[in-house]
Amino acid sequence: MFRYAIRRLLFAIPTLLVISFIIFALLDLAPSDPTAQLPLTIPEEVREMIKLSLGLGEPFHIRYLRWLEQFLVNEPLNLIEQFWGIEIGNSEDRLRVRSWSTRAPVVDLIAARLPQTLSVVGVSYIVAILIAVPIGVISAYKQYSIFDQVGTFISMIGFSVPTFFTGTVMIVIFSVVLGWLPSIYDTTLEVRDYDSFVAQFKQMIMPVMVLGLFNAAQLSRFMRSSMLDNLNQEYVRTARSKGMGEPVVILIHVLRNSMIPVVTVIALGLPTTFAGAIITEQIFRINGVGQLLIGAIEGADIPTVQTVTFIFAVLIVVFNLIADLLYGMLDPRIRYD
Amino acid sequence: MLKARTLLLATAAAAMFATAAHAERGSDGQLKILYWQAPSILNPFLSGGTKDIHASSLIIEPLAHYDTDGNMVPALAEEVPTVANGGVSADLKSITWKLLKGVKWSDGSAFTAHDVEFTAAYCLDPAGGCNAAERFQDVTSVKAVDDHTVRIDFKVPKPFPYGPFVGSEAPIIQKAQFENCMGAKAPTCTDQNFGTIGTGPFKVVEFKPNDVVLYEANENYRIADKPAFASVLLKGGGDAVSAARAVLETGEFDYAWNLQVEPEILTTMEKKGKGEVISAFGTSVERLMVQLTNPDPALGDKRATYQDGKNPHPYLSDPAVRRALSMAIDREILVEAGYGQAGKVTCNVLPAPAIYASTANDWCKTQDIAGANKLLDDAGWKRGSDGVREKDGVRLSILYQTSTNSVRQGTQAFIKQMWQEIGVETELKNISASVFFGGDQSSPDTFQKHFSDIEMYTNNFNGTDPENYMLRWTCDKMPSPDTQWIGQNMPRYCDPEYDKLAAQLAETAAIEERAIIAKKMNDMLIDYGAIIPLIHRGGVAARANTLGGGAYPNVWDATPWNIQDWHRKK
């Protein structure tokens, strides 16, 4: 198991290097211009100077190597320095990956946005699991009952109706008509007392529910089919014949075994939590990591797009590895050595 | 009787005190503004767009602002210098600004002429990538004569010497704060660029780039009872429709900026009664740029280049075709369908200020299909079997490109239909705005390359003086491979007569004479058919009914230019 983990980790390094090259090259070759959003009244001569000041005059391979160095060496060193409060070498002169639109280090921008992304998208993921697992279990146990039919219907709707639609419908109902909930997420709100907690809770309800229902629809289908697979197994009959009560059979034996594939699906879905939910963030103006990415794409802020995309790639590779290892731990029949 | 009068006086005095109390600084709570494009940086010189210039205009101020009518009003200066008051030298080569005394930065230190001098040096540093560099064109020196006097010298006579330090694009930054951020170091000064210190009515408390800015009233602001709002929340992100909704339907925000939304959506939202839609017209004109040179890909390097007039467009070089295309367009329909309150029909590429607006081209205001058809018939363009006109084997088949935007695609579809009626075939193309307006050399789809027959976009000029704008269509401003496709003369228009007028404009100081020349230049462009103007576009915004004090889109300056006067209506 350990050797397997080490081997997988070592294999991830060339994978990530290839990914980093592809991301950098694709974005670099794509036609775009960081000065395109400047007012048209600014003449081209000035635009050229701005582009040179952004470092666009250098050849491709130099910029790629510099970006790699900044991302893989300088940024981790900075993180270490900030975390332990020490200084390694000449940290003043160390170049960092800088966004073209804000001129600030991209890693700082991401760090500033992680709280709202994690709180909204993360909570919605938990809500999704809390909704999906019971629905999946009951639907499978009472297959073809009314509950199952209704559950299937709702999850099909949740699965097929896009979040930009459900989000807008919710805003129209709860903000415009009823006036109960704010339609715009206030990222400056700090939870200090009961009132600010209520305000935070209120502004989280809609985005969390929109995303939660969308994810729950998917997860509940997985849960249901996994439960159905297990319910017909021999060991279930054995457990029942031993005189175990239904709750024990279902919740201890069947549920635990059925969770194995579902846990993998959940683990693989976790990187999307960090990626945020681009559309939902846009609708409610949560302005998290997803909005950072989409804004950077629109503004041709290439360093931000490259860095955010690469971080997503790293997360996906890492969580794939975690999912594989979890699988081995949950299911003793699977061993990689 | 006496008693009654005393009582009356007392009541009047009490009432006065009451209003005075109401007009106290910070008495009106929080102002909430929504920009669907979020501010990225609070240093306008390094900004990537209008939103940043607006967001920083609450903090830092220029020497003079433009009001909503385009008149200059002093901000950090005592008065606007002119030749008449002796502030501008008789040879038009220098301007001297007298600064207000006793102005303090929000950190409490004194604002002096040295800050102004420093701002010029900061922006003129070639390594800094300052986007207001054009404002400092021809400036030879900016000197602090004493603590409250600044003298700017120009290389050439400047009939309009108000480029530097007028308007929110070229405000004054604090020397003490930015001293170590000159040139190549400018972008690395994140703390300074995010926490700009200013003399304006508000100061930054919290800035989350591309998300939100939280300001509070600047306690050192020079007018004691202003601003009325204690804090301002400027939120960004999302899209224009939901921004309009937040002001007009849910009432969560007080002001929403730049709402380019289909007019019927805004009208429906306005009926809710929480706010109103307001619009203002500047110099923006949605226009068709005609390609006068041949954009045939087979020409290789010579594609869409002038070649001393030896590379004419196969059919757009015929004046009858250009005129017919313009006559066939019903501009009223385009306004009604795509712009509503945000558009007016125009026949000029220079539509404002009023003294520069020509009336010589008003024939374009009414559609004339019959006239256009006759013109083409007379010029020898005969309809083929498919209804498309042709002459000597050249078909009137137009490639018409613009940026991707639902209103523009609507306009394209209407115009295609109108041109069909005069026997012109049109192929429509739309290109992502960041490519179309981006000057990427490797892309064939930029608006400078104009590898099409007709292209459509909006452009305008800042401030009220059209000189630089009208200079865009002189022969030497044609984009070509030799100039790295730099230049704004998209039609590749070249007329020595026009160039002569341009030179004359640069030497004329009297505003009436300038207006005559500028109008003549406008008429030449329209009459020739190099540019086909369509719509005079305004800025549209939504304002809550409770917001008073002149909150209005300012097309000549940043919208929050007068935010110190904004207040909550009681």
C-alpha cells in the first residue's frame, strides 16, 4: 500500500509538468489581449507600453520557465515564510506570479477568495450529502414505491435543470416577490454576533440550496443504485436469517458496503468545491474562486487563468490519488501490492 | 404680536438647525453601488478598464472635473486657467494652475504642488505602463513653482491644454505614498495600488480585488459637512440584468452602473416603482467602418492595406455603393429594438458637444430604399438572377463583422435585411470582444486589421475637445503591417484636404473656429462614406428613488465625480 502510494505520487510529477506546459501553451497561443478592456480612447502606443510592462516582450520559453519557477519555487517559499513567520533568503526580490488586471500576486487573490468559496460551495456539498444519502437509501429499500418515484422525479429535475435557471427563479421568488432573502452576497460581512450570523445565514440559503440540490440529485442516484446492488447479495440474506433486525441489516451491513463507490464519487467531487461553482457564484455575486477564473478569462488576465487552472489540475490529481487509496482502505479485498 | 414673531423666528431657527444637523458628514448611513464589472485596482494609472477609474474617483481627485454637461469645474484648483484669466500663456505653450490651500490627504498630511509634479513624473515613466500617458502628450515639463502653483509646459501650442490633471482618468496621487513605486516597480506596489491615499470625499477601508470596495467618509475632506454618506459599498460582479434588478426590483442597491440591457426588460423592472432608469449622452457613436482597401486574403501582406491608393476595394470604392448602404438603413428601428432610452439616431461621427454637431448629413435620418436602389441602378449595378446586384463580375456581397453582444447581433440582423432590399447580400460574423478589441498581432480578427468589408463598433473621446478624435482619420493613422497594425483609421481613409484641416485644427485656439473646422472634417468623412454612423449611444444607469444629490451617469468624467453631494432623500 505504502509503495503503491509512493509510486503514484512520483508518477504525478511528470503528469503535472505536462499539464502545466499544456495549460501555459494553450493560453499563451490563444488570441487575447490584456489591454482589450481599456477604454478605446487610449491609443495603441500606450497599450504597447503597458504590454511591455507586463513582460509580454519576452519569448515563450523564458516566460514558461519563469512562471514555473515563480509557481513551484517562489510561491511555496512565500507560503512557508508566512506560515512560520521566518525569512528564507532575499524574499523582497523574489518574483511572484502577478495578475495583470489587479497587479497583485495571484496566490494572494486565491487565498482571499477561498473563505467564501469554501463556506458556500463546501456547505452546499455537505448539504448535498446529507440530502442524498437518506434519499438514496430509502429509495433503494422501497424500490418502485411512491417515495422512490417522487425521489427519482425530483432528482431528474435537479440533474437536468441548470443552476442559472434555478438560481434566477429562486431570486425572483424569494428576493423580488417575497423580499425575504438578499439576492446579492455581501462578502464584507463578518460574523461577530447573532444579528450578523442571521444575515450570513440568510445570504447563504439560496446559493447553498441551488448548488446542494444540484449535487444531491447526482449523489442520490449513485447511492440508490449502489444500495440496490448490495441488497440482493447473499450476505444480506445471511444477516436476516441470523435474526438481525432490519435497521441493523440496512444501516450497518448494507449501507457500509454501499458507501464504498459513493465515497469515491464524493472524494472525486471535492476538487470542484475549490473550483467553486462558476455559474452560481456569478448569479449571487459570491465572487469566489470560480468568479476569479471567469473574470480573468474575460479580462485576458493570463497569469491568473494559468495559475488557477493549474491549481485545479493539482487538486484533481491529488484527490484521484486519495480516492484510490480510500478505496483500498474501505474495501479490504482490494490491495494494490 | 411680538411674541408671535419671536416664536416664528425661533421655529425658523430650529428648522435651520434641523437641516444643518441633517447635512452633517456621515449622517446618511451606507450608500450601495453596483458595478457588474468589478474593480480590480484602485490606481487608475494601472487600471484595466473604466470600472477601476470610477472606483478610484471616490478617493483621488484631479485638478478639475467635467460636470454632466461637459463643463470644467475646479476640484483641487482654485479656478480653471484660461487665456482670459492669464492661466494659459498667450502662445498656448504653458498653463499655470493655482491649487486650493489647506487641502489635506486622508492621512492628514498637506496636499501640495509637489504631489502634482510627482504624478506627472510617475505617469511619464516609460517603464510604468501608465494608461493615461496620452493625457501628457507633448508635455515637456511639469514644475511646482511654489507649494500651491503648478506650471505645465508643452512642446507645441496647445489650444486645449486640459489633458493633464483634468477628469478622473488623470487625478493626483500622493508623492509620499508612491515615491518608491516608480517605473518598473509600479505594478509590484500592491499595498499602494490597493490602498490609495487621496484627497477625495472617501477613503478605502477594505478592498477585495474583482469583488468589492468598502469606503468610509474621509475625516480630512475639505468640505466640513460632506459627504453625507458615512460609508460606500461598491460591489462588483454578475451581469447587467441582475444589477438592474437589485436597484429597480429588490431595492437592495442604490445605484447600478452601465446597464446595457434590452430596453423592454428595463421598462418592466422600472414599473416596480423602487427606482428609475436614467441615461446621458456623450460622444459614443455606434458606427459602421467601411473598408476602402481590398481585404482579399489572396493579397497576402498587402491585404487590407492602402498601397498609396493602388489597392482599392472591389466595390466599396464606388461612392454610390457607400451612399446607398447608408440610405438603406432605418436607424429608428435599430434604436427602438436595441437601445431604447440609451440611443438616438445620428448622422455624425462627431455628435457632441452641441457646438460640434453638424446638421449637414441629416439626410441619413430617414430611410430611403427607393433612392438607394436608384443610385445603384444609375451606377450600373444590375440585379442578378438571385436578386444580388453585380457589375463586371463583382457581386455586392458584404462580410459584416462586429463584437459578440446580443444587441449588436440584433442590429446586424436588421441591417442585413435592409440591405437585402437594395440587392446587397450580407454575411454576418461576430468575434469575442477581447479578441476583436484586443490588438493581438497574431489574430486576423482584430478591428484594426479589419479583414472584412464592413465592421461595427462604438468609439468616443474623453473630455469635450474633439481634436485627437478627429486626427484619427488622417492618412498616417492607417493600420498596416508597417505600423504593427496600430492606428484608428479603420476605413483607410486618406484625403490630403482632410489632413490639411487637421493641421489647421491643431493651430486654432478660438472655440468657434475649432467647431467650424471639426464639423467640416466630420462632414467630409460622412459625405465620402468612409464612416456610416448609426446610433448616438448614451450611458444608462438605474438609481433608487431615495438617492438624491445629482447621482447621474457622467459621460465626460467618472460617474462618482460629485459623490460628496449624493445624499439620502428624506
